[in-house]
Amino acid sequence: MHKIVLALNILILWISLNGQTDIPGTVSTFTKDSIQADFLLQDAYRLLDSMRVDSAMNFFETALQLANEHQNNVLEARALNGIGYVHSIYLSRFDTAQVHMRKAYQLFVEEEQPILAARCLFDLCDVLRSVGQHKEATEVLIESARINEAEGLDSINAGVYYKMAGVFAELGNPEQHDRYLDTAMRIATKYQDLLLLAICNMSLGLNAEKRGQLDSARYFSQLALEIGLQRKDPITIGYAYENLGSVEATFGNFVLAKEYYQKMLQVQNIPPFDRAQFSFFYGDFLLQYNRFNEAKEYLGQALESAKNMEAKPLQTLVMKQLLQLYEKLGEYENAYRMSNQYQHLKDEIRSMKLRIEVEELNLKYETEKKEKAILALQAQNAEQQFFLLQSSAKARQRFWWALTTTLCLLILGGGFYLFFRNSQQQQKLVEKEANLQEQRLHQLQQEQKNLSLRAMLKGEEQERSRVARELHDGIGIILSALKMKLEKIAKASKGDASPSKLVDKASAELRRIAQNMMPETLAKFGLITAIEDLCDEINFSKNLKVTFEHYNLALPLTEKNVALQVYRIIQELLNNVIRHAEATEAFVQIIQSDRLLLLSVEDNGRGFDPSDQLQSGHGLKNINTRINYLNGKLSIDSVQNQGTTTSVEIQLNLQT
Amino acid sequence: MIKLFLIDDHPIVVTGIQNAIQEEEDIKVVGTALTATDAIRQLGELTIDLVILDIALPDMDGVELCKHIHKNFPGLKIMVLTTYGQVSFVTAMLRSGAMGYLYKNTSESELVLAIRKVYEGGRYLSEEVNQKLIAKASRTLPKRENFIPRLTRREKEILDLIVAEHTTQEIAAKLFLAPSTIETHRVSLCAKLGARNLAGLVKNAIKLGLV
């Protein structure tokens, strides 16, 4: 499903291609050469229409040269856009494409050509998607739609929204996908944009296919194929065949499906990226029908081309299928290698580029908002203080004046007294206001501190979970394999069995480290079980007997973050006991009393002098960060040679 | 013939299992799946005696998958082969119908032994799992009625002073602590001893023999 949506979205490029010639050159001063360049550009797009890519490229480059000679920035930008476009769509050289398009966009903005700038962003979106930068792709599309709207070019936005829908489908957000697709279709209907309608319908057809509505799925795909054939549009034709093939395959008509797929492969003048996709589609289809050897050939081709083009999303899709294929063929070494590559690439694309960036951006934005509010308040405060100073100086003057006058003219004294009192009241009001401002400033500063603490703690958790997963999936698995091999060797040669015992030790240690990094049980079974597990693990592997007791502990499900922080605090405290206390016993307790949460970890170790900064500061930095974040309070009771009790008091902000 | 079905998203594990049983003529792998979804689909189509599964799967939680298999394929024996060592996972899997629990660093001979044992209707837990369960069982808290809470040193000290009828202020002065700290300890003592006020605290402390 995913892959077809991706494919469909490539189709939209074709529309933009057809529309490109309609955009008038907005050149104001026509010299003979610049008119010529303008023609060159238009011709270049026509050449692309008939798939004469090399000549088109030539035209674009000549136009660029002419534009440079006459220092016509708009023409230069259009030529650059064109060159970028060819690199993106026909040559699949995304880096070059991006450089050209960004430069073109810059020039369009400088020359105040909003329509051309919007189109340039529209083209840029595909480059970004092809290299897996979905966040940036969304950003450029939103900007493009905004410009078109401002310029009253709603009809163009049908394509923009359709593409937006595609990006969200790739991001796994079906609600947004449906919303944007709906908007796109409404605009396309309004402006009688047949091809776009057909493509939108193909999307609908795929949804129908997913729901098992074979007839509508066929109908929509057939419609797309007809439009493609009518317009002699190879890309539309190719994807329509693929769509039909996929429908038939889903419903088990192997022979018919294969015919469609072969027709898809026979379509001429297909750009390399789509060619690679087609190979992948066919390979995937063959894999589903257990034609392993044929599948291997086509998937191999697809992977090779995808790698050459650095089209990472496609690469992961192909790898995933190849992984399955190798496994089914029993080529486990290949499968293992592929699995590693796949995991690596997937991690690279997903976790790094997408999640973290989007979340960080959001947090950054929130922190920034707080910062702005603080700055505004500070400015206001300064103003207020200035006013305060002034008014108290004024008040002093008034007072002396009133005093002298009262002495001289006692009769009028009463009136002046009232005036003085009034001004005093005014000053009190001002002071009160200033206090309030001070409080708000403090509160905002606290909130900002919390936000950045949260960002830090969150980043740390993400990193830990990534490392834990890599330990489990990477080294853990290799160790298991190593152990099996070692045993085999030992058995065959009746040799020493101790190496495999060492591997056992390594595995156990690795398991313990991974668990420490990512308490899987916390999310799954809750805080109590997670801490029980933690204590069990220590009891099992260390020379320390840990007891855990809890009273009235009932953290609401919404307090997941508090639970995680409490878990981490206890984990760190126990680590400190293990590392420094030389204790034989430890006792962990958690008590909840309404909104008060009390944690204590007590040991019977050597104890230390809590006033000794160096000693008590040891290992507490991390805990303090977390306690600060929870607005908690830490206290340490320690008696030399008797042991230490560390207690944490947290006031919960439960929403009731 | 013991027909095995393997569910693990790491192909190398599958290879390992296949190597381990290659000399056993009566054990055969009849199918494998990298995901839970694929596994569920295939399980309906094949004849299988024993399923070996991991807890960490890409598309579904192993505990859920285990429950699903246990419910929908009642005759099937289930064995866990995983890197997860937490006792809570062991108990969760055993409660969900698993009859065996092994770590991935198990030896080939132990794996074969476990397969046979579970196939015959028995249970098999690897030595380390066993040790952990035993350690856990021997430490599990007694029933709530005769449960005596364990007090920290400070709590004991403060409880003694409360029972000796000292006020919060006096206790604070005596122990060189802030009155608010004493209050906090009083709250935790009340929670631990199941008391609502000072009188109840003293009564329960004497009843439980804590002073």
C-alpha cells in the first residue's frame, strides 16, 4: 500500500510538467536575447514532454547562459529551476537538483516573483521526499500553498494538496492524508483537472482495494490508464498498469496480474527512479507468489538503482522485501546482512531525521515562546520600576511641600493631607502591580527551565532506548551466534568449553546493561513491577540484598513521565549504593499520601558526612536534575558506619 | 516428528535454531516468520506442534502474540526464546500460555532438551530463569494482615519520640531537623502503619510491636 502511494505521488510530477508551459514568462524588459531565452525555456519543457531529456537539458543550459550574460535574474532562476527539475525527475540526482532549486527559489523571492517561487517549492518538495526529508517537504509545500492562495491561484493548489496528502501517507498519518486528498479533489473538480482527478481516484481505488472493493478499485485504475493512454503519458500509463496488477494480485488472479506488470515494464521512456520502482513492484509481486528466483532478480535490480540514486525510502522498501526473500530461500547469511543494513538505514531515516527533528523543533518553538514572554515581561518590569522611582521622588517632593504649607497655612492643611494620602495609595497600587509582575516573571522563568529540562531528559531517554535496542538487536544476537559456533567447535574437537561460558557472562552483562538503559517493563507493567524487576536483578547479580515496599502507590496512567523519573531516581540511588556504600542490604520505599510522593533508599553501608560537598555531590548530579524537574526536595541522612538514607519528596500536580 | 514454527525478527536466530536441531532426525522446522502478523497467517495454514517465539517483535508484543496463539490454537505448545530476562516478563509469558522460557544464549543441547520436554507436555525454564523465580518467591511479601512495615532509621527514631508524647517542635529540636521534615515523616509513618492521626499511629505502632 505504502509503496503505491509513493508511486502515485511521483505521478503528480507529470501534471506539473503539463502545466509548466502555461506559466507566462514575467520578464519585464525584453531584449532580443531574453525573448530567445524565454522561448528556449518553454521549448525545453516541451522537449521533456516527449522525453528528449538531453536536448531539454541543453536548452535549459543555453537559457541559463543567456540569462547570465544579460543579468536577467528571473530568467536565470527559471533556467535553474528547470535544470533542477530535470535532475530530480529524469536523472534522479537529488543533491544537484536541490542546489539548483534552492538557488532558483532565492532568486524568485529576491525578484518578487511569488508564482514562480511557489512552483519552485512545489518541485523542491519531491526532491526532499525522495531523500526522506519529509519535514522539510511539508514545510515547502505549506509555503507553496500559502503563496498560491495569496496570488489567487487556487487551481494550482489541487496539486499541492494532493502532494501534501502523499507526504502524510508516507509519514503514516492517514487522517491528514484523507483530509488533504479530499481538498485536492474538490479543487480539481472545480477546475476540471482531469488528470489530477484520475490520480486522486487511483488513490481512492487503492483504499477500495484495501477494503476489498475489487470493482471500484479496478474502475479507478482503468480510468487512470485511459487518461494516460489518451495523453500518451508514459509515467501515468506505467503506474496505472502497476495499479491494475496490484489489484489483480490482491485478489489472486496471478496470470492477469503478471500480464499487467509485464506491460508496466514494457512502457518506454520511464525515468530511472520510476524504472527502479517498477522493478521493485514486480519483484514484490513475484515474492508474494513465491517465484523466489525471479523476484530476486528484479528486487536486486531495484536495490542497485535505488542505491545509485541514494533514494533512501525506496531502498528501505526494497531491502525489507529482500530480507524476507533471503529468509524464505534459506540464505540466512545474506538475510542477516540485509537485516543489519535495513535496520541501519531505517534508523537513519526515521528516528534521526523525522521524530527527533520534529519534536525538537516543537520544543524549541515552545521554549522560544516562553523566552519571548519573559523578555516582554522584563521590559515591562523595567518600565514599572522606572515609574516607581519617579513616583516616589514625586511623592517626596509633594510631602515636603505639603509640610511647609501645613505649617504656614493650617486651614488648607486638610485638603493637602488628602492629596498626599491619595498619592500614597497610588504608589501602593503601583508597588503591588510590580510584585505581581515579579511573580509572573518568576513563574515563566520556572516554566522555561522546566521545558529545557524536559527536552534534555527526553533526549537522554531517546538516546538510551536507541542504544539499548542496538545492544539487544546487534551485539546480543551476535553473541548468541558466537556461542553456538564455539560450542560446536568444542564438541567437535572435544576441546575447552570455557570460552562459551565467557560468552554467557558477556550476554548476561549485556542484558543487564540494556535493561538498565531501557526499562521495558515500566511501560508495559507499570512502576511497581519495574522497580521489583530492578531489585530482583540486583539481588540476582550483585552482593546486595534489596527490599522494596510501597504504600498507597497509585500514580494515574497520565503520569507516565513522573513514573519514569521516579524509576530513574531510584535506579540512580541504588547505583550509588552499589558503587559507593559498601552495603550488604538496601531498602527502597515509595509512599503516596494524596498528592505527596515520598521515596527513600536506605542502606547499611559505610555512610558519609553529608556536609562534605565532594562526597555527597558524587553521583547526585543526575538525580538532582530529575528532582528539579519534578519540583521535588532531596534530603540525605547519613551516619558513619551505619548507613545512609536518601529521601525525595515530590508534590504531584495531579489533574483531578 | 516434532514440527517447529519459529517467530523471530532476526534471521540469524532462526539459523541458529536450525543448526541446533540438524542432527535431531525427529525435529523439523516447518515454517518461520519475521513478524507476528505473518506468523498468525501461517499458523492457520500449517500443521505445527511447537512454536518458538521472541518477546520483542516488530509489529506486536510477544506477550500479546503468546496469548493470541494460546487462545486460538489451543493444542499448540509455546516456548519463549528471548534476550529479555526480567522476572515480570517470565511470569507474564507463563501466564499467557508459554510452557518454556529460554534465553537466547542457551546451548544447542539445552535447546533440544527444552523442545522435547515442552513437546511432551512438560515445562522447561532455563537455569537462570529458575534461579530468578526462586529468588523472587523467597522474598515475596507476606499477606497484608500480619505484615509489619519496615521502618527507616529516621522513621524509627521519630516514631519512638512520638510515642513518648513529644510534639513536632520538640522532636525537630532534638533531632536538629526542620519541623516540616518531621511532618513529612509523620505522613509517611501514618501511611505505612495505616493510621489516620497521631492517636491511631501510636495505637498501631504498639499493636505491631514497633516500639
